[in-house]
Amino acid sequence: MKYAKRVLSLSLGLALCSAAISASAIDWWQLGNTKVGPQKTLQEFHQYFQEQFPKMSLAQYALGSYAFNKQAYQQYQEAMQFNPGDLTLAQGKKLWEAKFPDGKTYASCFSDGGKGVAAGFPYYDSKTHQVVTAAMRINACRSSNGLKPLKYGNSDLVALQTYFTSLSNGLPTNVKVEGAGAVAAFEEGKAYYFMHRGQLNFSCASCHVAYAGKYLRAQIISPLLGQSAHFPTYRSAWGAVNTLQKRFMGCDKKVGAAPQKLQSSEYRDLDYFMTYVSNGVKINVPGYRP
């Protein structure tokens, strides 16, 4: 709980300073308390964003920053008609359906061929005591069928993740945090989200909670709620489809912090926390972002 300890002490101190604030209102720094548990965390985050943006429905959070500007939303609708990410989706479908040397396919590794399964990813595996992501499960499927795992970040693996996740399109995110190990991993992810780091001394929460919906230079900052629902996503800045963890790396670099490796325990726990908080937001993959 290395990150959790730091954030807990900060949270307790800030809580004392905010004692005079109305109990019905939630201030963003209070959301970093790592001792309230997953269920209350989910409730408080949803309440916080409802207080900040009372006219927004839960479904609109899947739009990210596009939900805050009508003109940008129109551009988004136009982009989604010819989303460049659909090329990656098609590539993923082709790979998904290709037969392994033993005659099986990726679908054989997942219940119902993978339909609706990604809505519950990532999840905590009590046997291996770690958070398991879609990329890990896809590579495990390859290994069990006689193929070598793909390197994390590999374009084929990203395409497979995109197609696998698209099999849950239209379904609400439904990640579970059950058991002591799962709660510990969730709290580590939460602590990482609120931990200040890098030369700019920013945390993820500094932007996507405290300044969600506000402009940073020419762009509106997207809220935490719903961010995971459109990943893997096509970003024009990348010129490609990539994953939520790839975005973590970019954010860490921007604040002057050394990024973690893809599928590191830190990023998997962070992924776990962020996706759980977005429970109820419907999946729409591949997304499209500037």
C-alpha cells in the first residue's frame, strides 16, 4: 500500500481542514481517501460529478470532453461516421477469427465467445493475487494454444483488445471489487490516481476531477467518469488506436514523471480503479478523440 499510505495522510489532513463544509457536498480532494472502500468511492464519485454537472446524464459521460461543447459534439458525430479506428477494429476481428495451430480461436478462451465479457474487465484474480487485464487474458489464450505472447503495445494486440472490447459495446461497465486482495489493488490504483508526481507536481485527479469540464489551453478536460468506456480509442494525436494504459504513459510524461511500463502492477491497479468508478457507463469502442 505504498501509494495508499501517502494519500491517506493527505486525505485525513484535508478532511480536518474542510470540516466546516456542508456534509451534502463533496470536494474533490475528499475523494482521495483510501479507507472508505470501493462502494462508497463509487457513490461519492458519481455524486461529485452529479453536483458539478447536474444536467448531464450518466450516458453522456461516455462522450468525455465532447459532452461539454455542442460544436465539438457535432464534430465528434461526423468523425464517428468514418472513424479511422474502425480499420483497427476490422483488423482485430480478422485476428480474433483466425485459427490457432490446434484449430481453436480466441473465442474459445472466453465464455460465450467473448460477447459481453469485456464489460467486467479488468478483474482481480484471487489465485494469482493480481489485477488481470484484457491484454493479459488475450496473451494467456495465445500461450494455452501454442503461440507466443504478443508484446504489450503491439499493434496486433491492440487490435485484438479493440475487437474483444467491442463485443461488449452498448453494455454498461460492470467491474467487481470483491475480497481483501481486490480492495487492496483498488486502493493502490486510487492512491496512484491522487498522488502528485513529476516536475509539475500534478496528479491525475488534479485535471480529471478538479478541472473536469474546464479548458486547458484549447481543449476541454474530460472527467474521470466514463473515460475507460471508449478505450481502446483512436486519437488523432496518435494517428492510431491505442489503449488506456498508453494514455497513462502520455499523461505521466506530460507532468514530467517517468512513466510505468505497460501492464505494470501500478498501471493495472490504476486501470482497475478508473474502470470501476465508471461502472454504469456504456462501452463504445473504438472511441474517437482529438
